[in-house]
Amino acid sequence: MLKFFIDGFKINAIFTLFSRLTGFIRDIFFAYFLGAGIHSDIFFIASKIPNLFRRITAEGAFTSSFLPVYSGLLSGKNRKIAEEFSKLIFVILLILITILTIILEIFMNELILLIAPGFQENHELLNQIITLSRFTILFLPIISIVALFGAMLNASGKFAPFAFTPIILNVCLVIACIFIAKNMTIKSFPLAIALPVSGIIQLLFILFFSFKYKLISKDFFNFLKLKKQKLLKLSKLLNVTMKRFFPAMLSGGIFQINILVDTLLASFLGVGAISFLYYADRLVQLPLGVIGVALGTALISSLSRPTILKNKTKTAIQFEQSLKICIFFSIPAMLALLFFPEIIVNSLFKRGNFGSYESEQTTFALICYSLGIPFLIMTKSCQAVFLASGKTYRIMLISLFQLIANIILSLILMKHLFHGGIALATSISTFLGCVFYFKLIYNDKKIRVGKLTLNNDFGLVYLIKYIFVILFISLMMIIFLDFLIFLFDFINLEINLFYVFLFALLGICFFTFITYITKQIPVELFNNIK
């Protein structure tokens, strides 16, 4: 079972890394063609809408409540029942998401005013956002279905196909950037078209693998075969799923509203603030996506298996291993972004319509966001524990607390730090939420305490000691990177993509080498596990 989790994490991490790298290429194109102003603000607001609702309904709540039940059926070798159950869920999801999309199209004006009220006086800008959003929302039903089939593949241990789908999206958006013309009224219009087009390609891609691994058959899309007898047979499984779904939907909604708070408040700070936060957040998303999302995805798929779910010790072992991996990757990532934000932002984005002012403002937001990286990553693993056990109401309560804390802190800090205050409030509220997650997991005895001995290698005591060890090695890496900057300046190496690639590669090699010789690398990532 630990092998299933680690293998799932490694596959997800590798493909997510490629996804984030193609995402950086996409964002470089965004920065060049759109900059960080009106044109980029319009698209970033419009693209938030499908992402918001797919995470509330389909990708977040629906799949997280469906996955443990479906995973249990697959583990019990009930493959035929698993297919019938997934077919029923597919039909329900398709109906719900279609109705939701129609409602959103009808009330798009009101929705945009709710998300970005700071633009309500600028009627021309507001109309452009609404126009784009009517196209971007078409991405919602398609990607929601992709998420369902992706969850099915993850439950069967086939993590690679779903982890690859974001790369398709990024490639489509990069190609769309080439069609942006200076004389366009809405410069980001090709990007809005690219979203649903990429969704269709992703759907065809994920369906191919669903058929290949025999998770669905030709009869899957014959809805007429869902007869009353079968529905009665699956009613208990559906009831269990629905009981998980509604708290998960509420918690997902609260979490997404928490994210939207940044956009909503930033809209009052003038043109560009939304884009500064977007570009900074994209940089933070690299470690969060590669480590946090990959760990969370693998962990929930593994913990949902009945043999793990019923055993607190086995759950604790996997959760602690997940936290160790979080610490190993998140601390050096946080320190690198805190100490060298200018180099990273300038080398990636400073070109075309993205100038010195945009670079400075994005750098400031990045520093504030970076403080929350370890807690953002750990939160994904903490949530997986509750999602697997069906205690989604706990996530809902903590998400509500984080939302309130984020709003209060943002209103206080943005008066002094502007958009940086919004980013810092997100980091602080994430830390507070993480504290509550740990408290509840500890109360459930799904994390061990450990012993105050030198050879202790498990539990909270060991993890706290491990934090200080990785922190010390990470500071050594920072000193090494400072020396590299001196060396690069000496040879007059210009700050560009090659500079940041070489800078990051040598930093990773140094950190890996030191942790290897000191035996601090999580060995499970490299050894065969039974």
C-alpha cells in the first residue's frame, strides 16, 4: 500500500513538473503578449470562472466524494459494479454541470460584478470581461467530465494520463497567443477560444485511456441501460457519495471564495493588481503543484483503499511519509523564492509588455505568497486524510475559518502593503488553517508522537527535528546560490531564461548532494517498497 502511494506521488510529481514547466512557458507568452495590465486582467478574471466552479462541483467535491467509494469497489474486484456506479455518477454530473453552465451564461453580468466589483464603473472593460467569460465558461462542463474519468484512472493506479492533461491546456494556450494581434479590441480573445478547444482535446485523450485500461466499455454511454433495478442496486453507494458530496461542495465553495477574495479586493487597487498577484501565484504554484497536489492526489487514492482506511497506524505511516516529503521539497523552495525573487521574476517575465514596474510589483507579491508555501503543500496532505475517511465537514469548517481570517487580514494589510497585503493574508490564513488540520488529525490518532531519542524515525518529534535539519541544509544552499550570483556577475552573464535555468539546476544539485551525503533524502522516493 505504501508502494501504491509513493509510486502515485512520483508519477504525479513528474508529470505535474512538466505541466508546470509548460505553464511557465505559457505565462512567459502571456507576459510578452498581454503584459500585466488591462488586457491580462480581463483574461485572468474570465478564466477564473470555469476554474472556480469546476473545483467546487466536479473536480473538487464530486470526485473527492466519488473516489473513495469507487476505489473500494475496484479494490474488492467488483469491476462491473464499479463501471455501473461510475456511469450513474457520470449521468448525474453531466446533468448538473450542464444546468449550471446554462445558469451561469444567463447571469454572467451579475457574476462578473460579484467577482470584480472594482471594475463596475468602467463599462467598456466590464463588457469585455463578460464577453470573454461567455466563451471561457464552456470549458467548465468539458473539464468536469475529464476530472471524473481522471479520478477513475487514479483509483486504478494509472496516474499518468490525468496528470498529463494540463500540458494539453498549456500547449493550446501558447499556440493561441500567436494569434493575438495588436488591433484586436479584446487582445485575449484567442485565449478564451483556446480554453474549450483544449477541453475537447483533453476529453478525447482521457477517454482513450479509460477505454484502454477497461474502466469503461462501449455500453458506458448508453444511458438507456440504466434501468430501475440497477439504480436500486446502486442506491446505497449513491447515498454514501451524496453524503460526502454536499459538505465537500460547501468546503470547496468556501475554499474557492477564499481564492476569489484576492481577485475581488485587488480589483479595488486599480489596473494591474490582479495580474501582479496572478504571475506571483503562478511561481508559487510550481512547488505547490509538483509536490502538494501530487502528494494529495496519490494520498487520497491510497488512503481510500479499505485496508488502509480501517487501520489508523497504516494511515499514520502514509501521512507522516507525505509530510516528510512536503518538508524536504517545500522549505528549500520557500527560501529560494524569498531570497531571489527578482532574479526569478525578471528572467521569466521581464520582456515585451512586462516592464520594470510590473516586475517590481510581481516580486513584492511573490515574497508575500512564498511565506505560505510549506503550509499550502501540507494542507493538501491533511485534506486527503479527511477526504478519504469521508469527514469532509471538517475541511468545510476549517475552510470557513480560513476565509474569514483571510478577509479580515486582507482588509487590514492591503491598506499598508496594497496587493502584497492580500498575498500575505493568504499565507497567514493558510498557516492558521494548517494548525487546525494538525490538531484534528492528532486527535484522531492518525499521526504518531514519536520518541525523544536520537534513533527515532517516526511521528511528530521526528518531523520537527527533520524541519530544522532541512532548514539548515537549505540555508547552506542559499549561501551557495549567493556565490553563484557573484560568479555570474563576474562573467557578465545576462539575466534571462538560461540564467535562471542554470541557477535553479545548480541549486537543486547542491541541495540534493548535501541531503544525499547526510542521508536526509526520503529514501522511499528511491528504494523499492513492498
